[in-house]
Amino acid sequence: MLRINSKIVAVFLSGMSFLILFSTQLLAQEGKIGYIDSMKLRTSYKEFADVQVKFDQEVAKWQLQADSLKKGVDSLQADFDKQSLLLSEEKKKEKEHFIEQKKTEYTTFVNQTFGPGGKMEKLNTDLTKPILDKINAALEKIALENNYIMIFDAVNGNVAWAKKGLDLTDMVLDALSKMQ
């Protein structure tokens, strides 16, 4: 026989209640719902297109640097593989150590440039934040002037803007804390 955990049922029912509450609250609000196409904004807004070109150029430079470092490591490794039989143990260790240093150099460059929190991510943030701030300001202006209560992004289904009173997060957190 299947046993159902009462806490799971309570969380599920609470969640459903909040969804119903949210739906009725949304319907009861005076206002409209709209959407934007963020991909069209990215391609049609000249400032965004200009920033994308600048970003792509920087990434291409970094990619060339990474390719050059990788090619250097591969070349050193190939030379070592060809010569290893002729080298003394001391010389082998010296060359192996040098190759490992170059591999580390390459890996460090790739991680610091393309990895999480790296140069590429930072550049993307630095270049797009001012534009996203402008877009968000325009969204808020349009929403308030035209009585929108919520605007979605059609590309990814996220909420692009919502009237402040529609956020139920604190109510859900409060209900969850009371269930414990």
C-alpha cells in the first residue's frame, strides 16, 4: 500500500492554493498583460547590436590567444614525443616539467577568460548592464503609462516586468514556515 507523506500533501495543497489565489488576484487586477520578444530587442536595438559586435571582437581575440597557447603546448608535446628516446632522464624530466607549466598556463588562461566569473562573463555584464537598465526603465514606463500589470518575455517565458503587488514570494515563504 502506498503511504503519502502528509507534509508533501500539505505543501502541494498550499502551492495549489497560492496558484489559485494568484490567478484570481491577477484576474481581479485592473490592467493588461503583455509580452516582449527579447531576441527582436537584441537584434533590432542598435545599441545592443553595437555592443554584441564589440563583445564578439574581444572574444575572438581571446580565442586566438587560447588557440595559440594550445598550439604551443601541442607542439612541445609532439617534439618531446619524437625526442624522448634520445633524451637523458634528467632532460626528459626538465622538458616534461616545462610542458606541464605550459599546460597549466593554457588551462589558467582558459579558465580565467572563459570560465565562470571570467573575463568574458565580466565583459558581457559590463557591456549589457547599461542597456538592460534602459530596457527595464522603458518596460516600466510603458507598463505604468498603459496600465499593464505584467509583461512576459516571449522568448524564454520569464516575467520581464510585473506590478509590485503580484509577487507572492513572501506569502509562500510565510506559509511554508508555518507548516514546519
